[in-house]
Amino acid sequence: MELGQERAGDWWEVEALYDLCFAPGREALSSYRLRDGVPPVATLCLWLRDETGALVAAIRHWPVLVAGVPALLLGPVAVHPTRQGEGLAGILIRESLQRATADGWERVMLVGDAPYYSRFGFTRLDGVEMPPPTNPERVLGVALQPGAWAGLRGAVTRADSGS
């Protein structure tokens, strides 16, 4: 398995994997409104390729603001249906969180399933408000620096495109 950083030439191949793994209309989700017109954090957009060079998993992170404070929005993360259950998403999540910490990011959030993401340290973010319609129970975060989420409450908004 080869781990690499997504490059411009990988964009459409990664998009095709996301299309395969997620329901049609995925870009209508509230999280996509936070990504529209904002480039992802390039150093945190990673992929895994198998021994044949086929793309089998990918992850992206996007800058957002939570009550005006910088944060990362993790996602999407996807694994090809024929490779699910092998721990590939976990490899990408752990690696990207390590890289985010090394890059100086303090906090990461996502919208997802708490039982799954809790293994990576994510917990529910009470008072952090994603654009509707988002179930507040699925708004999760992990602090990359101690106390990074302490007392942080408010709306999640787009980072400006210069981030």
C-alpha cells in the first residue's frame, strides 16, 4: 500500500471515488457549502493506492471557522467498496491528524458517526453549530492541542479563500 499526498492530477480520480462511495447529491450536504470556493488544505489531502496503483482510499480536510476561530473540517474520507473493512480509513485519519498537529492546527471537526470516530478521539461538540440541516448529535471534534475546543461555541462558517 502506498500513501501519498493528493496532487492536482489526482483531483478527478479522488472525486470519482467519492462519487462511488457516497450517495448522489453528496454535494448538497451542508458541509459542502463550507467548502465551496475554498481550497482544501493540500498537505492534509491524502490517498492510498494498492500494489497495482489503483486508488483505494482518500481523505481531505478543509479550513473553516468556528465562532471566528480557525479549525479543520475533516472529510470526506472514502474507501473503495471492495477494500472496506481493512482499516484504510483509519490509516488516513490517523496520518492526517498527525500531519495537522505537525502543521500547527489546534482542532479538527467533522459530521459523522460518533461510535466510529470516537476511536480517533472525536467527541460531540456541544454548541458548535453546522449549517442546517445537520443533526447536532453528529457534530464531532478532536483537540490536537489540549483545551483547543474548551468553551468554543458558535456557528461554523466558511474560511475565506485566502486560507
